[in-house]
Amino acid sequence: MGQQEAQTHHPDEAALPTTTAAAASSSSSSSRLFTAWLVASWYASNIGVLLLNKYLLSVYGFRFPILLTACHMTACTLLSALVHHHHHHRSSSRSRGSRSRAQLARVAVLGAVFCASVVAGNVSLRHLPVSFNQAVGATTPFFTALLAYAVAGRREAFATYAALVPVVAGVVIATGGEPSFHLFGFIMCVAATAGRALKSVLQGILLSSEEEKMDSMDLLRYMAPVAVLLLVPATLAMERDAFGVVADLARVDPSFLWILLCNSCLAYFVNLTNFLVTKHTSALTLQVLGNAKGAVAVVVSILIFRNPVTVVGMLGYGVTVAGVVLYGEAKKRSK
């Protein structure tokens, strides 16, 4: 009888590892699906806000990039506060605690730089096709390396700087082959790209304190209200008839307000999904996904807006993306 019991019990024990393995496999599969969903959401929100910006500013005739940016930052302010309030009980005491005046001043500086870069980017979309806008935007590593040296005295390895040559060369090639080139739009696009790089460099310097360190969503929660405070007076001073035009457009086409609301909310979800993808993937995966995202945005924009492209222009964009990949690899090896 004892032997029979032993034989009866043995299969149950053997089944345990199988059950555990099945559960682990299921958990791994669920994790991969969740990550894929995050990446898809990141792509959709990022490309969606880019295309809606282009549609509103160039096609629809809403020619007020400062007010559009103010709407984006207002949505970021409200949604950040809402999400923070909802997860308040999960926040650490450091996140809930008050910030020092010095840190809030630093955040205000970052908010101003961030605000200027977004406005410049929206202005550029009035004059440039999304495909060329993305090609210029891919040169962010070049400006980051340049400004890191100029502002913080941070040097990179020679191979890292050498990898930046095709990044710039690609844009030069793309510029020569761009049939819709617009000088002012190009200058604004370069300014927006440099502004994003400067914000990244300043963020590393100003918020490097371990005692007052913030993640990107916490930083957005503090920066967005600063941007609104800067953008509303700027709209009143530089786009005086903007609010009147919004009222007229809303009366003529009620769907306009829904488009503007959707566009503004997407601006927040771009930041949210970027934060979550960064949290759930590796730095290398994020770099690859980021490069692919730019290429997808270019293809989708060409299909939607039918802007003319040339072989030379696409070749230039390809060279730039290749340079960005080489830059990432060189920087990783230098560490």
C-alpha cells in the first residue's frame, strides 16, 4: 500500500515543474504582449500628434503654432495633475514632498527651453513636409554632443564624433533633394532640434541631484504649467487674432474643437508612452525603436499628405539614420 501511495504521489510531484514552466511561459508571453502594446501606443500617439499638427497648421488653415503649443501644454498640465492625483497613494514620500525653490527655478528654465523647442517645431511644420522635418529632427545626437561639450565640457570619444559626420551629411543631402524646401521652416526645424538637445543636456545638469531627482513624467508635471504661463501671453502678443479665429472655426465646423482636443491629449500621451516604453525596454531597444519610429512617420506622412519626395532626399534621410545608429553604437562602446 505504501508503495502504491508513493507511485500515486510521484506523478503529482513531476507535474509541478511543468505547471511552473507553463505559468512562467504565460507570464513571459503576457509581458511581451504588454510591451508590444506600449510600443504600438507610443508609435500611434507620436505619429498621430505629428500628423495632426501638420494637418491643422498646413491643411486645415489653423496657422497659430504658439496657441497650438499652448493647447498641448494645457492638456499636459491637466492630465499630469489628474494622473498624479489618481496614483498619489502609490507615490513615494519624495515624489509627494515639496520641491526646493532652487529646483523649481531649474524646472522653470527647462520649461522655457522645452516650450521654445516645441513652438519652433510646430512653426516648422507650417512650411515643411513631415518627411523632411523628421530628417532634420534625426540630427538631435549631433546637437546633443555639441551642446554637451559647449555647456558642460563633456567630451566624447573620437569614434563617437566621427559617427556624427554621416548624421549631418545625410541632412545636407536631403536638403539638396527636398522639392518643398523652405528656408524659414528649415531654420525653425533646426532650432527645434537644437532646443530638444539643449533641454536634454540641461536636464542632466540641473536635475542630477540624487535628493531631488525626478523621472520624466514628474518633470513634465512641473514644466507644463511653466510653459502655459509663457505661451498664453506670447499668443496674445504675437497671435492676436488666434482666439477669435478659434471661435469662428468652432462655429463653422464643430468638429474642429474635437480635433484640437484629440491633438492636445495626444501630446500628453506621447510623453506618457515614451516614459513607459523607456521603463519596460532596454536602452538599445529604445534606440532601435526610435529610429524605426521616424522612418514609419515619414512613410505614413507621404502616404497621407502626398508630398513629393526624391530619391536623393530619401537617400539623405537613410544616411542620417545610419549615422544615428553608428553614433549609438560608438557611444555604447566608449562606455
